[in-house]
Amino acid sequence: MSEVCNITATIDNQTQYALTFDTNSTVWGYFSDSGTGDNSQVPANSQLQVFTAWGAEGSGTGCQGQVTYTFTDQNNNPQDITLFYKDPYTGDNAFSATVPGGLSCTNNGPTHGDTVSVIYTISGTVS
């Protein structure tokens, strides 16, 4: 078997909102919130490494899941951002996000590789 498939994820928060870790849902593999705790925040206009995910060593599992962050918008409404990640043992990696209207999210996650880093860049203002 090859080395363990793993992901190190960073949020580049280019918004006016502080993002607070809410939940994670692991489809397969393991997840750690990078030691920042369940109530961790990514402050507005900042960048922070937020989680790592990995597959079981010696097995063909890789890792896949989603992580949700919450925030309160400028109209005092609760909002969610969900980040998706997949680094399978075989096949292409995939990274995406769902964000409220007015926001956008891009990422630089590679389509191939076993040990990868991804930056989710979130920008805009909720409409």
C-alpha cells in the first residue's frame, strides 16, 4: 500500500464575518480540527489552518467529508458555509464549498496526490 492519503486545509477568510466551526461529517477516514477546538473561529479578513483529514494507514480508504462553519451576517441572520473534501486512495481528489448568496469560495486543491494542502478562499458580502 502507498502512503496515507491526507489533507491539510486552510481557510482564507476575506469577508467581514468571523466563521465559527460548527460540525464535521466524515464519510471515510479520520478528521481533526487542527487543535483549534470545537468553538474555533476564523476571524474576519484572516487566514487560518483549520483541519486535517486522513485515511487509515495500510488500507485503501483515503478520506472524504464535509466541515460546516457558521456566522451571523450584517442583517443579524445566521448563515452556514460548508466545505467538502475528498482524497481517495484511487481516483481524483475533489474540493468544493456551498456558501450563502453574495459570497464566493474558490480553492486550490489539487486533483491528484496523496498528501495535499488546500486553501478555501471565501470572499464577498451576503446579499
